[in-house]
Amino acid sequence: MAEYIAAEKLGLRLAPARTAGHDAVRKNRDGSEVKIQIKGRACGKKPKRGLRMGRIKRGADCESVVLVLLDDVTLDPHGMWEAPYAAVEARQLELRTEKGLRVTDFKNIAKLVWPTAAE
């Protein structure tokens, strides 16, 4: 669900199912491509403090990670954040966690990519 929503809202091309390391690709204006891993989490408008996102595997074949937060009742998206894969991996090492990052930790190193000011 999160992958489809991110692709639709951010203009990404979904990778074939079970592609190792990434879920979607974004084509840049210069023709280069960015491989993106997408993680989704259902929660209320204000996620609980300890809420974690799915685990990011070390050494994954991607350059960026997108977190999609979905309403826990309707599954409508209420925000998407993107961070460079290297920053996510470094933060996981810094926190010494094999579990997924807390949503708040991810948002601290990411930028809001949806909704934009125009939406």
C-alpha cells in the first residue's frame, strides 16, 4: 500500500515485486535514476513516541529511503519524508540498533516531501 501511494504522489516508477534493495525508482531531469526503498507505517496523526518504521537492511541497493505515514483507520497518507540511504544507515549504526529506526529519529534526518506547500 505505501509503495503504491508513494509512487502515485511522488511520481516514482515501482520496481518489480521482490526486487532486492529498493521498491521504486525516480528519474531525475538529467536522466539519472535514484533507487528508493519505501517504508510504510499506519498510525494516528501524531505517532507514538516509540513507534518504529520497518528495518532498513545494511548494504541495500538504494540511494534513498521514503517513509510513508498512513492514517491507522482509513490508510490515507498524511505525510512522506525522504532521507539519503547513507544517512539512515549511519543513524542506525550510531544508535546501535538492528531494529527499524523510530519514526522520530527518521524524521530528524529526513525532509518532508509530501504534502508540499502547493498541496
